Amino acid sequence: MYWYYGPKSDASMLISYILGSVTPQTRNGIQEGVYNIDSEFNFVIENVTTFNEGTYTFEVKPKSDVMHEGQVEVLEKVSPNRPYPTVIGCNEDHDADTCEATVWYDTTVHNLTCVMEQVKPAVELKWFLGGLTELKAYLTVRPVAITAYSGSSLRNNTYSTSVSIQVPSVDSDVEYVCEAKGVAVGSTGSTRTRVRLANIRPTTATNNEVQSSTNSGSTLALANEASPTANRPFEKCDAVIMLGVACSIIVFIACVVIGYLLKKLKKLKKYKRKWKGMEQVPLQERGNRVN
């Protein structure tokens, strides 16, 4: 048995097995201990890296038989940190493969994006309606390549795949499924994440609800759950009260000023009458009056 890296040649030979003897090749920069053939004739590569990726050629000749030849493609496998696809903005349920996406009740459509990042080889992502009907989606595959000594936590020479769909927000009872397929996802070759949509509405309460809650002995929490518009009537009342107080102060000040002016005007008229009476008296009589 002979194993080669690439096309068959003496220079590309990696290891041989002849009559029970394993002979690794150490020429051409091949490191010792990287390649081996075990007792069951399996070709073993230790500590596989990107450097070991490629096409391997083998030759094998059983006893009393002709020589057989073939090729094997070797790829580095990098599994995801999370075994299931991740749906962006979806809250994980008690089951790891189920999540819930919240959508405002007045939204007509909602975007669902499913990702599986930093795996190798790249996985295939698909969206299904109810787990059966495949949906038309927008798929992107992005290679992850970082420079040496960059300090990044990303896994170099891997792939990140994402797939997006638009769904009607009113379908709160419909289940959507994102499926990942590929060597990197595990022995089964595929994993799924189920998504439920939940419509949310602003929390408000009517007078009837408050009365009903009071009669039944229960407590209805309004202070923390009311919508921002619920406090506006009280804000308007406060504004009216402040305006009334301001008007009262202005009227009071105006009355004081007017009263003061009227008092001054009254005194002025009194002095005018007195002065006018003195002008009509003869000068001698004025003197006598003065005396």
C-alpha cells in the first residue's frame, strides 16, 4: 500500500505499507509522525490543519490480485460553537432548537435571518414553512480570513453562512424552520431550529377593566404597564392648573397697581381743587389767611 499527496510520483509519496512494515517518508520536508497506517490499513493524519487539505492518491495490491488505485479528498473540519443554526433576534426557548421572535402587531412583514458562523466546510442553509415547504430565501456565504497575530477571536480560514426571508407578521401560529446541512454540523449531517412568531401589543386598560378588576378583588398594575399616552390627560390638567395660578397672580398684581394709581389720582385732584380755590382769593385775603 502506498499513499501520495497529489499525483502519484516518488517525490509525492508520504508513506508505504509492505508485508506488515510501515515506512513513513521523511524527505521533501515531510515531518515524522504526521502520517501513519494502522493495523486495519487506515491512512491516519495526525493534528490535521489547513496545510493537510488536498487530494490524496493511494495504491493497494492485495495478495494474488492486481494493483488498485484511487483518490481521496481531504478537508479540514471545523464544527460550529452551537450545534443548531442561530436565528438573529430570536429568544431561545426551553428547548435549544426552538426560539420565539417578537413582532409588533402593526408590522406587515418581518425579516428572519438564520446564520451559522465560523465552520468548515461551509454549510448549506434553507428556510422551510412548517418544516416541509421550502421558502425562497437570500443566501450568502462569507469566508473568514484574518491576519496572523491580529488578536482576533475568529477562527481563521472558516466560512459564515446566512439566509434571510420576509414573512407576514400576522402568521403568529405558523412555525418556520431553518435547516443547516453539511459535514461541519455533525454525524447526522443536518440540524434544525424552529421559530415561532409572537405578536406584541401596547398594554392599556379601560375603565371597565379597572372596575372589573376592583370588584373581583384583584389588582391591576397600570403604573408600570400603561402606554406612554396613558398619562397625557394628567399632563393636560397640570398645565391648566399652572395657567390658572399664573393668571390669578397677574390679576392680583394688576389690581394692586390700579388701586395705587387711583389713590394717587384722588390726592392729585384734591390738591388741584385746593390750589384753584387759592387763585380766586385776593392777594391781601390770602395773606390774612396765611396769617
